[in-house]
Amino acid sequence: MITLADAILDINPNAIFSASHDINFAHKIIWREGTEAISVDVLTTKYNELVAEYDSQEYARNRKAEYDQLNQFEMQFDDDRDGTTTWVDKINEIKARYPK
């Protein structure tokens, strides 16, 4: 999940600030002395870019979650020893389930 803080820090990694929102989700940002304020338009644009990038990588996050559940080294060893393709088959199945 991308936050307002992610957008601020992507623009200025050294920014020091506090942020809150009211009941209507209007953000209030307090910039610490020495940190130049970033306009709402610039923040909105950066936030939207980061959200689009995050959303475009959903397939990769889903694949990784499934890859992490596999004992891949053992599968590869067993395939090499037994002349099977269990590991390749499983990886292809996951890739097919979560295409780019």
C-alpha cells in the first residue's frame, strides 16, 4: 500500500514532516523547519505514479508469495536425480496463474 509519506519521501528522501487527515480525508502536512514544502499538485502526481507502479507489480507479489512456499532447491535436486520436471511444471503453473 502506498501512502502520502511514500510520495513525500520519494520526492525528498530527507524531508522531515508530520501528516494527518481530517474526517474528510483532507491531508494536513506540517513541514519541519529546513524542509521545503511540496505542493499538493506535485504530491498528487507522485502519489498516483507510485500507486500505478505498485498496482502494475501485483502479479510479481502474488508469484513471490507462492514461490516462497515451494522447497525449490529440493524440487530441483529431485528433478535432476529422477529425470522429472516437477519444479519447472510448478513454476510454469504459478506464472500462468499470475501473468505479467
